[in-house]
Amino acid sequence: MNFGRVMTAMITPFDTEGRVNYAVAEKLADYLVNHGSDALVVCGTTGESPVLTWEEEYELFRVVKQAVGDRVPIIAGTGSNSTAEAVTHTQKAAQLGLAGSLQVVPYYNKPPQEGLYQHFRAIAAANPDFPLILYNIPGRTGQNLQPETVVRLAEIDNIVAIKEASGNLEQVSQIRRLTPPAFALYSGDDALTLPLLAVGGQGVISVASHVAGPLIQQMVQAFQSGQVQVASELHLRLFPLFKALFTMTNPIPVKAALRLRGWAVGAPRLPLCDITPEAEAIVKAALSDLALL
């Protein structure tokens, strides 16, 4: 299963009353597909999944799929810290004709590695024809998915990739060394995309591609075609934007960046707050430096 090089972790637009703005979601999905995205991940961290109802998530899956058709794969964020809940909602997403599911490491309850293995194995077994992407982000979940556990999970036919957001390149190197070449590694951190490519990564599940998708696509393609110096130059050009989009908790800054570019995506839902003037100035400067405003 090849989901491409640049997958956008899509934000969820809200209206002024805090309701999901499905019309803007459709337009944004279409825009992203036309501006560098090989696939869209809907209702992940950047999509504010913790504050969405499952009903809102299903409707987002449906409208995004409708907006882009078969042009790119749509990946559904259906992970949970409850295995039974993740199984049920992944099954429902699979019935919508999507390309796969992003499965976050269970958060808050801090299962041991055997518990993590059993969790993901159960989801895979309940959805044997539906590709799953593991999602390791210990800074949010409180638990790291160890390379040894990833290796065991990669033996399961429909667990096909991992989004690695641990920030640990040694860990990524170990995963790449011990898993089959067909098992895809995606960076979960824009700023580490190029280093991850250098140790055998496939690409990135990106936040910055909301505003700089074509440049990120150029960087990845340059590296993969052997133009390492070109890729490095693009990385260094993009680096201030990558950092600016994490001046506050994601997706606060990227929503501000989209608003600066004319998108009516609204503010995040509580408990996330809107961007501060100081942070917005940093985002604006980074966009201006790349001629994105």
C-alpha cells in the first residue's frame, strides 16, 4: 500500500459558533489535493479529534471523500484509548470506502508494550482488509511505541506503515533496520522529514503542507531523486515555517496561518484557545518570508 510522499494531517474547520464547517472542509480538501498532497488524514491530532463527536467525524470522512473522489487516498483517524471503541469505529470508517486508518497509541492509560501489541492486533484482526497506519506520538499519549513492538506489528498483513512523531531518529533508524522495506515510515514532524528520509523514510504526514504543500513535495521528491543538496536547501528555507507552526500547541498556529491566507477555518475548540498576537506575528513573518501571503 503506497499512500504517497506528502500526506496532509487536515485541520477541522469550525464556524463562528464552533460547529464543524463541512462546506469549508470540502473546499480545503480539494485545495490540498491540488497543492501538493498525495493523501489526506482526517480527524487526527491536527483535526482536533479529541473534541469531535464520532458523528462529526463520520460526516467529515464522508464529505472529504466526496470532495476528492478517488484522486487521493483518505485516511481516517479512528484510534482510541479503548480497544473496543477503536475496533468499532474503524469498522464503520472502512464501510465508507476510505483507503485506511490512522491508529494512535492509546493515550492516558499507559499500557505496557504487550498491551499495545494486543490493542493494535485486535483492531487489525477486526478489519483484515483495511490498511492501518500506527501513530506514535509519546509527547501527547504518555507512552512510546518501542521499535521491538513495531517490528512485531509490522508482521501483520494490514499494518502497513507508521507515523513516527517521537522525535527520536535512533528509534526511527532501528524501526527501519528491522522492518520489511514495504513497511512505510512517515515523519510526524515537518522539521524532521528530511532527516527521516535519510534513514529510509517514505515521506511526511504534514501540518505545514496546508500552506506550503508544493514546496514540501519538491523537497521530498528532490531527495528521492538524488538531489540531496536541493532537498537540503528547501528544508532550510521551510524550517522557519515548520518552527512557527509549533509556537503554540498544534493546530492553533496552522489555523491562524490558514486564516491569514483567507480561509474561514475558525478558531480551535476548547480546551485549545486561539493564537496569541505574539505567536501570530511569528507565523505571519514565516509565511511572508516564503511569499505565501
